[in-house]
Amino acid sequence: MPKDTSIKSVLIIGSGPIVIGQACEFDYAGSQSARSIREEGIEVILINSNPATIMTDPTMADHVYLKPLTTKSIIEILKAHPQIDAVLPTMGGQTALNLCLEADEKGIWADFGVKLIGVDVNAINITEDREQFKNLLKKIGVPSAPAEICTSYLRGKEIAQEFGFPLVIRPSFTLGGTGAAIVYKKEDFDELLTRGLEASPIHEVLIDKALMGWKEYELELLRDKNDNVVIICSIENMDPMGIHTGDSITVAPAMTLSDTTFQRMRDYAILMMRSIGNFAGGCNVQFAVSPDDKEDIVAIEINPRVSRSSALASKATGYPIAKIASKLALGYNLDELQNQITKSTSALFEPTLDYVIVKIPRWNFDKFEGADRTLGLQMKSVGEVMGIGRSFQEALHKATQSLEIKRNGLGADGKGYKNYEQIIEKLTFASWDRVFVIYDAIAMGIPLSRIHEITKIDMWFLKQYEELYTLEKEISTYKVESLPRELLLEAKQKGFADRQIAHMVGCLESQVHTLRTTMNINRVFKLVDTCAAEFKAKTPYYYSTFEAEIEKADGTRYVDNESIVTDKKKIIVLGSGPNRIGQGIEFDYSCVHGVLAAKECGYETIMINCNPETVSTDFDTADKLYFEPVFWEHIYDIIQHEKPEGVIVQLGGQTALKLAEKLSKYGIKIIGTSFDALDLAEDRGRFSELLTDLKIPFPQFGIAETADEASALADTLDFPLLIRPSYVLGGQGMKIVINKQELEEHVINLLKTIPGNKLLLDHYLDGAIEAEADAICDGENVYIIGIMEHIEPCGVHSGDSNATLPPFNLGEFVMQQIKDHTKNIALALRTVGLINIQFAIKDDIVYIIEANPRASRTVPFIAKAYGEPYVNYATKVMLGHNKVTDFTFNPQLKGYAIKQPVFSFSKFHNVNKALGPEMKSTGESILFIDDLKDDQFYELYSRRKMYLSK
């Protein structure tokens, strides 16, 4: 039993909509925490305003409140549930901690007799208030950078004079480095200081001496109420100090740290955690280490909550930090809990890794026109990927292959930079593609010492890069027929993709695959087991690698594959890869529900994904998890190994859909809607022929492959025109143009960035209303799960629009057209599973904008608004297990639900904030209103056209 038997009911605070600096790692933490607490027979009440999360699923807690994260909502919940004994705020990021503090200051917890668990107010205050934290470090003898607190402009000027430049400005109580900046020269100081003071809710900044070029490390800790502390993971930032850790390439375990320095760092971290307050839970501590032989250590900060790094550390080690931290908050000790991976040893242990983890962030600068793309103290990435390999080089390659930016890994794809000035500039001003530029610099012959001098990246990492380039050069001297086995094996062990090797030897990817198969160089799968195989793991969580053959005493040779294939019927679900604008957490929600539904149908479920922040990559979501790039070669090898009944592609967004053609070509069954139907919906020409046959109206359009063709089309279509490339998600590259000059500029620009793509030119229906519908179809029956009307006019991307469920002013005649068109298109596309259709309504005629026979961004929102498990039903339909008519649909919604987009423009100054056909929002929240007289609805409606850009 938990030691604290007084706790019978716990309130968990979530993190709200996804913004840059706070992504779906908190959905993962919150979901794991809710399950962990309910296992103990304790009631869980949950508040979060994000409808796209697993955390807000009705099955996750006893009571789920999709409400704004405000003290007003907290009071409403506490009044409705007087039985709440405790609140756990450490699972919802900075948002939850700040809300918890505000509620404490207003005396709300005291009024309702609710105690704080997992952290204490003192700890939050000490770690957030830069002045208190600095004094604490001094008191306990932990070194820190010279720094002064500043609450006024004049004091700031004095400090700058005293310290000299470069300086760092860090606002108190902010998230993801908001408002933080490095000031290199005096001229920039005034503006950056003002920005920092404004960004802090208490108008306070810490100005410290910049430790530029120092190495940066993080430790993830857990502590129980008996003061047992374990270090779960050490993480090294490949990028030195000066780049926010959320924007850094990070490696676990730490690679370039001497053992004595690591022990000192451990001691400091434990001392810091024990001195910030008396609580049981998790902590993240960051340090800087001088890049010389002295290895001086300086503490940067400590966060008394689970963080983005703890999600990474959990996936890296297999140790579920949020789950264990929740048990500790209830009063358990570490030695009373089980290691969740081995099920036979205690949780009071420090994981050992016999593999390497590399995390690379994923940026979306293309969505923020005019944004400063230089990386610095303020986080700018929207997601991340993680690669697992037996060496740093293999893990680095797997991470770069996971990014989905049309690269096949480092180098060897003809896409590297060749211009000396450009390479030097990109190394000097850290940019999103620096991970690739280092390789290009080495290929150009720039000495490692020069690269180190510019970037301050440790020489060990640069030498690893150099080895990769040396190997590429050697392989390039061979043809595919003459490539020696040992060289091919080495290239595979170092993570080079078949595609890259094909590029080196000048042949097709399939020829390299055939060659390594004949040479018996095959992928083997290894367990993530937390203890370097010292104890047997019970959880099937795998990564792939290549091994040299082992020879037994009797002369037989073999490679050791730890993934045992069962004889059960299997289904593979392809995950959605890294979060990005246009493809976020809602696809992870769909994947998780797909896995659970397939389990209910009696299948063994296999998940393939590379995003460390998600619930889909939790080790106990699917029956088997392959933490691998959603990249053709890796998927094909897993399919060859597992031999599933089929693969589900329609739940993982564009990431999974892009692989449908290849799967189909290789004769692998796609579960649900066929590739041909998916392709028909994407191919504008074929789709319009289908609509013409069905007598369904659509805006006039044409297809162009050159600027000349586009110009000729414009004469027949009339401006304004909507231009968009084929096969993209989130409206990438879409724009409304109003004259020939704009048309030519945009077309040339698009064909440069997406070469060989067909461009669609639609006549834009100016002033039309936009609506969309989601439906489930089994090929014969169609059930419309929801019809939404957008508050913004047609032309603002659906992901950036406030969508109202049900519609608020579409007449019966229009609604009937929407229903008829949805059913007819779903059946004509032979949809099996989900479909999303978007409409433009003008003069009471409903036109089709597009149809997507897959899970959409709005499905989780509709499921939450109506309280129905639609993805579960749709998956069972895809598997042929059920017909649509087998389900009893019973949607419940009083009034209206509005899906409200959330933007992260505050991270980018001088960026164009106008909304248009290209999606820019990073997340969403759900708002319930009783009727259209609601003030919030009135305000949204009055501002609906304000941001529309052409």
C-alpha cells in the first residue's frame, strides 16, 4: 500500500495547448502519471484544455475536465469534487507549475484543504526565482556563473558595464527560454534587456557572464521521501552553451566527460535536489563544464518537474520517469517499486546503456516568414527525433534519417553545401541544419581544428564525423559488384542507409539491399533493457543494428537477434514521426487508439515510431515497439522480420501515407483504404474527374509544372488564385495570389524548393464560408462523426481556423449538401476507415476543396467533444472486424465545442503573423460554450477576417 493512505483522490494539471517549448512530452508524462496513480486504487481528476491528447481521453482518468488552465477552472473543479486530497502539478510543464503557484498565492489549495505532492511551493519558488536560486547555490557551495539580478533598465546598464560582453539575459518564470538572449555587443543591449524584462511575468531578469563555448550537460534525477536519489540518465549536448538545450543535438549517455568530473556533477546534482525542498519526485539539472583539462563545473538551473528531457531519458533508458515519480509522490520509496522493464529487480537502481541515443530537434522555420533562423537561448524547434544505435555514428545517422526533411542521413545524397563562405557562415551562426553542415565542411577539406574553433563542438564528435566521411570516400572508389563485404558491413554498422551507399557506388537502393541480403548482412533487433542485459527484460522494446557474425565452437556462424517472432496474427501501425506544424500530437492520439483497437480485435500490435515525446513510443502501448525511423529501409526490414497481416498507414499523418505507394509496390497489404484510393484523392486531375462524374461542384482549377503554364492558366481561371503543391501536409507552400507578378514569383519559388512537383491552381472563392466533415466508412455504409464550420473565411488553413461543432449558421439546404457529398465521395473513393472532406460554401452552393481518406487533425477534437471513441471504431472497420452498422453511436454535446488554434509567434520577432492557406499554429485548445451569445464566441466572430493574408 502507498505509505500515505490519506490520499484517495488526486488532481493532475496538464500543460494545455502545444507551443514551442512545451510539446507533447507532457501528454506522455500526464498519461503515464494518471495510469500510475489509478493502479493504486486512487481516483484521478484531470484538467487540460488540449483535445488532441491521449491524456484527456475519458479512459485516462475518473473525471476529465477540458477547461482553460485558470484558477477559475480549478475552483470550479474543487467545488464539484470536495473529495480531492492532493494536487500533482509536475506533469504539466511550466504551465502547470505557474498555475499551481498562482492558486497557492490566492490561497485556493488552503481553502479547499488540498495538499501539493511531487513538489513543494518552496522548490518552485527557489528554482524559478533567479535571485533565490543564485543565493542557494552560494550557500550549498555549488559553483555558478557570475550573475546579477535586475528589475530595472538602469540597474541592467550598470551590470553590463561591470561584466562586459558577451552577456546572457534570462527572464524569471518563463518557458522554453522565452525572452532569453545572448548579447554580443553594446548596441544590442538596450533592446534585448527591455524584451527580457517584458517577457518575465514579474519583470525580473538574471544577467550572467556568458559561458560561451562551455560544454552543456543534463542529469535526470528521482528522489523518494527517504531521500534516496537515483540519476536516471546523463545527457550531453553536442552543441556547446549558448544554444537552448531544446534546440541542441543531445547524446546519451554523456560521451566526453571524464569519470571524476561526472562523479562531481552527480554529487552537485544530488546536493541541489536535496536542498530545494522536502518533496518526492523528479528533477532535471543542467550544468556547464569548461572545455579545458580543468573541467570546471557550473550549475545553470534545476527544474523540479518532469521535462522534455525526462521524456527523452525515459525512452533512452526504458525507465518510465513520470510513472515512478507519480508513485513516489504518493509516498512509495524507490526500493518498494519494481523496475518496469525487468519486472524482477527494484526501481532503486541507475540504468546502464549498452547503446547510444542521439536526439535531433525538428524545426519549422519555413512557416515563420522573416524569422531569425539562428539558434540561441530561446527555443525554436517544434519537435524532435531520437535514434538508437550501437555507436554514436549509427545513432546519429538514424536520427537524421528520422527527421523527414528529404535527407537520407549525413552526406552521400548530393544535397550537401558546396560553397565555402556559406559553410563557414552556417557554422558560425548555428542554424537548424548545422548537423549536416559539419559533414559538408569536412568533405570540403576544412580542418577539424578550424571547425572546432568556430563551433566549439568537442573534438571527439568532430572525429566521429571525419571517420564517416573517410568511409564514404573509400566506398566511393568501388562499384556495387566489387564492394567488399567488410566495407559494406562497416557502412551499415555506422548507420549509412542503403540509399546513401547506392549514391556512393552509383546504383539503385534495391541493388544495395539485394547485395547485403546475399552477403547475409541483415538488420538484427536488440532490446532496450535498462541494465545492459544483466537481467532479462520482459518488455518488448527494440532498436535495430548490424552485427558481425559470431562463430560457435562447431563452426556455425550466426548473429544474435533478440526480437522473437510469434505465430500470432500481427498488425503494424506506422507512427507519425517528429511533431511539426501541420502534423502534431493528434496523429499520435490516432495511432495509440489504433493500436488499442487492433489489440481488442485479437491482433499482436507492432508500433514503429521515432518520436521520444509520445505515448505511442511508450514501452507498454503496443505489444512490440520498434523505436526506429519511419524510413522505408527500416520499415521494410521490420516487415520482412515480423511478416504482419498488414500495415495501417492512415493514422500516422503524411509520414505514414507517404510510404503507402512503396508498401503497395512491394505487395505489402495496406489495412483499410487502398493505396489507389489514397492516391486518387491526392491526384487533383483524377479526383476532379471523379467529382464531375458524381456531379459535385468544385472550384475551377488547372495543373501547371512551369511558370509559363501557370501564367497561361491564370488567363482562364481568373484571380484571385490559390496555388498549392501536390502531396503536402499543413498547407505547405500554399498561397493566394492576386496578380501575374505575384503568381510568377510564388511559382518559381515553389518549383525551386519542391522540384518536380505539380502545382495546382484553383480559382479562390473569395468570401466563402469554410466547413469540414469527418466520417467513418466501411465501403458500403458511411457515418458522419462531425461537421464543423470555420469562423474564419475560406482561405485560412483549417488548422489555423476556429472550428465550431456543430455548425452555427449553415441552413438545412447547405447541411444536406454537405452530408450527401460526404457520403458520395467516401463511397466513390472506396474508403475503409476515416475520411476528412473540406468544403467552401458560396451562394448556398457547397464546393469541394479536398478529401483526405485518413485520420485528420479534427478527429480527436470531435471524439472529445462528443465523448465517443471514433478512432477505435474506425480501426475495427479498417481491420474488417466490424461494419459501421455494428456500432451504436451516441454523441453527447450540450451547446457548441470550438477548436481554437494556438500560435507560437512570440518566439519569433518581426515575423509575418498574417494567416492564410499555409498552416502556422503549433497546437490547439477546446472551448465549450452553451450558446452563441457567449462573449468568447462573439469576440472570435468579430475578429474572423483580421488576419487573412493573400
